[in-house]
Amino acid sequence: MKTQAIRIETTGGPEVMRLTEIDLPDPAPDQVQVNIRACGVNFIDTYQRSGLYPLTLPSGLGNEAAGIVSKVGNAVRHLREGDRVAYASGPAGTYAQAHNAPANRVAKLPDAIGFEEGAAMMLKGLTVRYLFKETYPLKSGETILFHAAAGGVGLIACQWARHLGVNMIGTVGSEEKARLASEHGCAHTILYRTEDVPAKVRAITGGRGVPVVYDSVGKATFEASLDCLQRRGLMVSFGNASGPVTGVNLGLLMTKGSLYVTRPTAAHYLSTDEEFNTAVADLFAVVESGAVKIPVRHRYPLSEAARCHEDLEGRRTTGASVLLP
């Protein structure tokens, strides 16, 4: 079938994305074809577009979507045509009107969750879940640091931390973003452009520092994040919004308190069907309970994917952004 999709033939800035008509084949035996109602937008999409995370070119873009199953591969048993679904999985190409997805990574969307929320919650929500429950299992009463607290992942993290009884310190870039993070449950905010982040963290924690820092910013915040940690604390570097962390001096980990560092990715927490299904059930439950709401704050036509990326990389967005085919 013919469908409209965003494609790239070379890596680079947002301008390399083109909306074009493509031939979408029938789904493979283990796939379903989804008529997409909303596409989630994530920083990983910009990494793939820029070449930081290489794709085989030419390629589609996008890793998260929600919609209605239109065709089902002959080996698929748990999904049917007409099912409302959401997913976050390869191959890249969800910036489209329709897309073929691996059926074992597609989840039925509860009736209480809309398509826009479904498209915006899978990758971001599953990321927060593995960070908070597996990378460093949080305990009620702890105080943590989370960078980019007003972003798509950050606003989910604010709410989930509050739900777990955790005091979250969030870094933000403006007073407006500080208010937004606070409204979503962030206990303390730090304006990273004008305040000394490690000093503020030490002041908030009575000089102790935090047991864990969750950092999706990367290069610009790495060493400051280490200075926020308690002795033998854990630095969780899970993104590269300011560029990748390179040339790490392991001696710093010793001098700053025998620290630990990890660089996780969702694929290693969702590699089996059991892991995926357990994580999705947990995510859907916390959203359906109302403890975590999915803040979709920016909507763009699929044809304006380039503008969406410009806004995301320019720090002009808060919460989640979606593309609407």
C-alpha cells in the first residue's frame, strides 16, 4: 500500500527530513501493520537523524506510535485488526501514516488512554520505569537528582517519583519550566543556567549529596553530576542531549567518592517478552490510576517534523511532543 512517511537519505540537521510517499508491504508473519494516529517524538530520533546513532540509509525515523491495527501477520495470535495499540520498537519509521511493527513489542492500549498519550508514553514511560525500578531501585524517603525535569521524560519522572514517596530535585532552564516541574511533583528545582547545581544539591541535602543522579543531558552535565553524589553513589547517564560523554577519567570516580557510573538503554531492560509485558503492565497501571499523567504539550502535523526537531533541540519544548499524520 502507499503511505506518507518521513524519510532521510543522509544524516544532518532537521532539514534532511522529507515527507514522501512510500510503498509499505504487508506485515511479515510476526508483525502487525498499524494505521498511526499519533507519533511520539524523542531525543533518540534526533540522534538517529544526525548520525550519532547510525541507521542504514535511506531510512525512516521515529520509534514510538499509537494507532489501530489494520493488518495482522499470520503468526500473530494476541492482536487483531481493529485493536487500539501503542508501541516503541524498531525498525525506525513511525513518523508515518502507517507502519509495520514487531507484534511482540506492540501493546493493546487501554480504553482510558488516548492515542496521543499512548504515543507519548511508551518510550518515555518505560524509560522512567526501568530507571526508577531497575537501574537504581528507589526507596520512599530518598532524595534524587534528575536533569531536564520539565522535558517529556522529566515530567513523567516528577510524577512517578512523587508516587514512590521520593523527593526529586530537578534541573530546569527557566522559571516557567521550574513551575511546570513543581506542578508535576518535583520537590526542588534548580535553574542550571544561573545556579551552581552541585552546591544547591548539597544545600538541599544537608551536605550529603544524593545516592543517584539521572542524567540525559550528557557532555555538559557529566562532571557536575558526579559532584552531586554521595560517597559510593551512582551516576546514571542515559542520554546525550548536549553531546556524548567521552574521554572519561576513571580516576575521578575514586577521588569523588568511589562512585559508580552506568550507561543504560531501554533495549537491555526490555529484551524478552516477559520483561516487556511486565514493564508495560506496570506503566499502564500507574497511568490508569491517575498517579502519572502523560503531558502532551506540543502537537505538529507530520509535514512539520523538521520544525518539531528544531524546537526539541532548541529547548523550546516542555513535556511530550507528538506528530499527527
